[in-house]
Amino acid sequence: MNHIPSVNLSDFLSNDPIKKAEFVEQIGKAYEDIGFVALKGHFLDETLVKNLYNEIEQFFNLPIETKESYEIDGIGGQRGYVSFGKESAKGKKEGDLKEFWHFGQYVEDNPKLKAEYPENVTVNELAKFNTIGKQAFQMLEKTAKYVLRALALYLDLEETYFDNYIHNGNSILRPIHYPPITTEPKAAVRAAAHGDINLITLLMGAQGKGLQVQNHTGDWIDAMAEPDELMINVGDMLSRHTNNKLKSTIHRVVNPPKELWGTSRYSIPFFMHPVSEMKLDVLENCIDSNNPKQFEDITSGEFLNERLRELGLLK
């Protein structure tokens, strides 16, 4: 496949069983073939998107010492600010050419999980930053819930199979700033080739060139969404759980051509994680004589910690 399929969530949410079934087949097939789709009909409205970009641009324009005051030691970068070059892709020594912020889950009805997750960090300099971040987090989480319901049906599971695992899940909203490039990067890129850790990722800000996806034949293809689309891909947790039936595709963000080095790039991925005790054991109906079990049993919490250590975010 050499392009990213586009689907519309409103088909799944309609009362038309034919449209719903077609959406399930389209998104499931796309995740088998390429691991990415562009999704229209999500729950983010234009005003919220505009306000979120405005807030994150203001935050990343703050003085570096102000931003660094929101960098929290000992939590693997799971909340607050992570400074430029701190994160590297699995197997890479060079840090990615980016800085970012993390909003985490807003637990309301589970004291155990509230105690387990780090607190969200409040930015004192920007009155609306945290409120708008929370609104965007919750609309992306709502969108992700229905995408996973469609995938549950595609996998011959009960439609709400994932619901209890993602309610209060350890999800992350990550506004990223790729600053202007001022000197020739030796080996670093804005985001080195990697697969995501989580169940699915919903990406805002894939309208400009930069994001590339590696298809099954090893070719890199540009992944560009329309302004009203989210780019959504499968992560390693879902790939493990489905015995690689749904593909976690390697992707990267390449450096722009030299004439565009002086420009910033912003993107905002939402990493949909389940609760840490979810078992990622391979689903029985994804194993057969042609597809023997490929992965050992592990919980999502164990898998996450393993990967955070590999990324250099946990010691």
C-alpha cells in the first residue's frame, strides 16, 4: 500500500447498520495493510483545535528557564515538560530534535489509580493552558473509544471489549514543538523511526510534510492528513494483543528541506493507553496454524515500563 486510507467516524456512529459495518471493515483492513488511517468525523471541533495550538505555541515560546521549572524528576517524563533532545528512539543514541509537554489522565472515580498516576502539572503563566489541554484530552479519548469499538467488532470481540480497559487508562496527550534547525544535524532527526508503545495513537498536526510511514515492502510514504482529519495508528500494545494482525507501523518525522529549517513544527499526538493491569496476552482468535503465538504474556504496565527504560526516560 502506498497511501493512507481515509475513513469517517460518523459512518460508525450512524444508525445505518450497513455504513457501520463498512466502517468496521475499512478501518480493520487499513490497520492490517498499513497500520494508519486518516479519520474524519471526530469529536474535536475547530475552535478547540485553534485554541489548543494557540496555548501550546505560547507555552513553548516561554523562556527556557520557565519551561524547565515544569520538568519533574523521577516520573519518566510522564507529566509536565520534557526538554529538547531528552528522548531518543529505541536503539538510537541521538536525542530527537524536539521538546514536548505531557497531559495525563483525569481520574474521577478510582482512588487507587488517582494515587498511582502522577498529578498533572499546572502552568501558572497561562490561564487557559490546562483547561484547554483537558478538553482536548477528553475529546480525543472519546474519539479513541469509538475507534477501538470498531476494531473490537473487526476482531470478532464484543463491541465494548476495550471500554473497561481504557476507562481511566494511563493515556497521554503530548503537544510537541520541533524548533527551527539552526545547525546541520549530525545524525538526529525531528523524530527517529519508531513504533508507538500504546494501543492506538491519534495525531493532530499531520497537515504538513514531515511524517512518514514505512509500508510492508519497506518504502517510506508521506502521511498527510486533511485539516479536518486525525491520523490514527496502531501501537505495539494492540499489535501484541492481536498477534500482529493489526500492524504497529514504523514511522518517523524527517527534517524539512534546508530552506525551511527556520520554521517551527507543532504536532499533538494522543497516546491511548489502557489501565496497567490489562493483560496483553495474544487473543485466542488471532492464533491459528498459519499464525502461531508470537508474543509472551505481559501486562500493559510491565510493557510500558520496559519501553520507557529503552527510550531513556526511566533509569
